[in-house]
Amino acid sequence: MNRLKEPLYRKYNKLARGFHLNTPGGEFRHQRNTKELKNFEGDHMSIGRTREGYDYTPLFKFLLSRLGRNWDEVFSEALQRLDKQEPIFWLVDLHFKEGDYGIVRIGESSYYSKLTVQNDLLALADAEATAPDKRCTCCTHTFNGIAY
């Protein structure tokens, strides 16, 4: 029996504080004085809906679980289970240089280890990187998906 694997994202993170399913998109006041609008020569524009409410935590956990494996295989499997490829490169830095910061902040209080590709294998960019200090006590801070 051939089962399809689950996608590596969730459509709505309903547990997030302040998340409302029926939030309106961006308002026109944020677009009014932009170069794009000043140079627009058409007679109508699309509303320009944003893709709010997508949670890529399953992707980040998937990538961390695949450390030491062939990058091409990991990338192709992840790409098949995603809606777009940009979130992969939020964590994976193909051009990581020694001395760069080895932690990525996703959202308000979620931190992940930056990943890179070494000798065609997925690896931690900085093995010495640790969780940063908490900025406040009201939020739940996570490092690689684990609260601290």
C-alpha cells in the first residue's frame, strides 16, 4: 500500500496567541506611497492576499532529524511535501562562512540552529551555538522546538 506522506507545514497555528482565522489582509494605507503604486499604469490591481497562518515547524523538525544525510535526498523529499521551497532556506544556509551567527530566529520567540551542507551532507552550521537569553518572561521561548 503506497501512502502519501503528510505535508511539512500546518495551515493554521490555532494555538498562537492573537491568531484569528478571519483577519483581513494588509490595508491600502501601507501601499499608498510605494514606488510600485506610483509607477502603476493599469486600471485595476489585485487585492494581494498574504499567506498568513502557515506554520513550518514540522519542516524545521524534519530538517533537524535529517542531520548527516545526503542533502539532495533530504531536499527532494522536503520539496515534495511543501507548498514552496523558501522555508527550507530559512534554516539551511548553503553559503555559511566560519564566524557567521549559527542561530536563526523564526517568529517572535522560536530559535533554531542554522544548518549548512558540508561534503553533500546536511550538517549543523555551528555546533557550539546555544539558545539565546530570554528577552521576556511572558513568552514561551523555544530552541530547536524545545522550550527553555
